[in-house]
Amino acid sequence: MRSHRRQGLDPSKFKLHAWAHTIVENQIAMGDEIPVAEAIDRLIAEGLDRHEAIHAVAARLMEHIQVITQSGAQPSDDLHDAYFDAVRQLTAEDWLNS
């Protein structure tokens, strides 16, 4: 929290932010079962530090959740595949330019 406070993150969003970090860390721990760990490694190889790479994937995660909540759709394999595809396509350049 101190690191994020120094970076200017709104304290009212700390819980949501920590929640996103936790989900991405758990997805990394799943290893090859899903493409997140591979994406993190690739983003780091492209020049992001680990924390930035987690933020980049977390941003795709939040977009995925937003699609589900706004559409009222039930989570499904198709929706999860769309998230995984977005994670696979994510580049450091994309993240830095977003």
C-alpha cells in the first residue's frame, strides 16, 4: 500500500487494487494451466518490471470482469478464452502506451 500511495493511487481503491493483484498472483501460481505466468515472463522480457507486468495483466482482468458485469452474462469458457486471448496478445509496448 505504501508503494501505491507513493505512486498516487487513490486510497479508496486500495482494496480493489489488492484484489486484482491477488487474482493475478494466483493465476501465475496456476502455471501452464492458463497463459498468465507465460505472459508475465514475456512482459518482463520485453522490459517491464514484475509489478508493471502484473498491472498490465490486471488491467486485462478488470476489462474482462467489466464485460461480464455490464453484459449480465454468466462467466463461461468463451468469456474466459477471450480474457486469455487478450493476455496472450498483451505486449509491454501496448501497456506502456495505454
